[in-house]
Amino acid sequence: MKPRRVLPSPADIVFILFLLAMPLARGWQALNTDGDLGRHIRVGQTMIDRGALFHTDRFSFTAADQPFVPYEWLSEVLFAGAHHQRGLAGVLVLVALVVATTYGVLTLFLLRSGVDPLLAFLTALVAGLSGAFHWLARPHVFTLLGAVLLLGLLERGGRLALWLIFALFVVWANLHGGFLYGLVLIGLYLASSTDRRWYALALGAALAGACLTPSGPGILAHVAGYLGKTYLVDRTAEYQSPDFHEWYARVFMVVLLALLGALALSRRRLPLPWLAVLLANSAFALNSARNIPLFAITALPLVVMHFDSTWRELRSRVLVRFRATFAVGAAASRAGPWSVIAAAALLFLGERQEVLGVQLLPARFDPGIFPVEAVRRARDAGLQGRIFNEFAWGGYLLYAWPEQRVFIDGQTDFYGEAITRSYSRIRNQEAGWREELDRWEVELILLPSGAPVIAAVEATREWRAWHRDSNATLLMRTRALPSGMGRSIHP
């Protein structure tokens, strides 16, 4: 057997590291940061059961039968399929494979661009660390992979790349609305390049591919339209600017400063398209924390490619030795086989979920985060009624209490400003909150036990606690609603 077939390549090493790190180190956060995964699984399950998409809401009573755009339908079907096979562990394995592939492909892109193997390896590690806070079991992980693939195609150029861009956007636009970022990335190259013809063709190919969704060209307006809804965007945590007191923002700050230092050390000017990508993505990341991972897999590698010649001139004895060792290893390796073996091992682990009696992969929603016990008791008792629920629990309720329609969940682009304002009015006890409960004919309230509105509701003597634990309280209305406004329920 030839030595080159034995050693793992730098891309394999990166793939394996992140394949392990994502589920083992970040798996709990991936499942329990919010309840959106529950909604995605439920939507995907519904599509699979029906054998078709649906275009009106089936999951809430506040927006029942309102038009629904299934713009993430493919990722939701994939999540539901993985869940059907191996539960939440299966979903975690799917996300881990996507994340690991993203940074493995990034490493390959840098190597094939002529970047020093050690520098390519370190860049992939830094990019992964920068984006690790956003490794969640949600459709946006497909956008990370899509952005890396697109960057490689834009740098490659040629007729084949145009066809591949078209095919990429056909898939990407059906996976996640982040394909809009891909269009912006092409636009940056187009606006800053001296040879614009090819990039104009690339943008046309991407637009054509993106329109091949169940919504047709309307998908563009739907996805872009949400960014203009400032009330909703301003109240979505991941759209907020980075908090530089948190670890993820400090990592981003260090990376950004390091890139500025690298540019200062370089004796050459950064090509205009690369400068445009750096400036735009810096602005995107400073404006919204969710854009930091995209900065790390587009702007960072481009600056590293520019800095590579300066890096090779650094003459530290230790650095020279490490570079030489990595270069020899990279030359005597072949990318792919070790990654396939590692992926197969993770799939096996996803089926077993434990080794020697030790649970390695998280496979449940945390009862300290979600109202697991309250929902279990309510389902066992056959409890029904219009429910006012905690925003972050909406997706979990759709997953764990499928008989129940929710007030709201994490898909604020669907519920819109009016329903979101109504939720905030009740949750924050703003003027008219009691009337809002009556207007929506609410008969059950499920909120964190420490929420002030719980005490305020109980003080009216129109509600009583049906279930209460340290995490969640489920209240039931004890009086009949005003005439014509619904019915009261009983235990």
C-alpha cells in the first residue's frame, strides 16, 4: 500500500476534529438553545406523512390557515427523516456531518489555492472556533456549507463553475433562506471586479437556480422581506450585534484584529473583490452576531490566501519546522478515505448512541430548559384548549404535544408583527394584556414558573395552576369566557 493512501490529509483531520467536536462538545447546545428544532421536525414530519408540501398554517390558532411559504422544506424533510431513523441523535449526526463537511471543504479549497498546508489547517480551525457558537440543529447550517462551496466556485471561474453555481442554488434555495447571502457574495465580486461579464453570468445562474422552488421567484421577496421588518428583527436574539463580553464575540474580535495585522504586514494590496468581501462581511458580522460564522468562512480564507506569501517568509525556527512537517504529511496523504471512515463511525454511534453504557450523543430535549414534565402530564390527561405559550417553547410544543395548536413559535417571519406584539403585550403585562387573553380565547397558559405574569394571572382568581414545577407552570382558566368567545375547559 502506498504511503499516500495511509496518512490522513489536513482536510481529513479538520473533518474528523469537527465531526467529533460538534456532537460531543456542542451537541447539548445544538438541541437545547431554542425550540426551533422541534418545529422543523414537526413540519418535516407533516410533509412526509402527506407526501406533499403545504401552503397554509397547520400549527397555530393565532394564524390558522394563513398563507405559509415552505422556504426551508428540504432541510425540514431531512431533519424529520433523520429523526425518524434515530431520534434526536440522528438529527445531531446529520448536523455534525454538514458542519464537518463545511470546514473540511474549506481546508481543501485553501490547499488547492496553493496555501501552505499548516496555514490552511490553522485557518480552518480558527474558522470553526469562530462559528461554533452557532452550530445549532437548524437549517442555517446548510448555508455555511453553501457559502464555502460558492466561494470556491467564484474563485475557480469557467463555464463548468456556472453550471455548478446554478445547481448549488437549486438545492440551497430549498434548504434555507440564507441563499440570499450567496447572491450578495456574487454581487460583491460583480461590483468590484474589472472583468464583470463572468460574474454577471454567475449571478444570473444563481438567480435562475434560486427560483426553482415551490414558491418560484416569490421566494426572493419572501426571504428579503423579513430583513425589512425591523420590529421582528430587533427582537430576535441572533440578529443582534455581538456582545463583546461573550466568548464568541471576543474570538471574532481577535480574528478581525489578526486579519488587519496580516494586511498591514503584507507588501501587496488585497485584490478589490477580496477587499469587498472583507469589508462587507465585517459590517454584516458587526451588525448581527449570526453573520460571524459567514465572515469566518469567506473573508478569513481570502485574507489568508493573500497573506500566504508573507507567511512563508516568516523564519521562526519552530514555525519552519512545523511547516515542513505539515507539508511532508500533506504530500504523502490523500483526502477522503479517513473522512469516510469517520463518518461511518459517527453513523454507527448515532444508532447505538452509547459506548460501554456511556451516553455520548445527547438524544433528548433538556427538561430543565423545556416544559417536558408539564407537557407529558397534559398529554396523558388529554388536556386541550387554546394555549398561550412561552415564545421559545413554541417549537418544542409542536414536537412534543402535536395535538395542541400554539399561540406562537420561533418563526416570527410567518407570525408577523401584529401577533408578535400581542404576545409581548401579554407576556410583559403591558396595557390591555387581560383583554388580549380574552380576545384570543386563551384557556391555558404555559410559561416559566418565575415569569411575573404568572402571579398576575393567578391574582385575578380566574385561573388556577393545573401543573407547577421548578421550570414550568400550566394554568387553566376557571371561568367561562365572555359570550361568544369560546368555552372554558375543565380537568
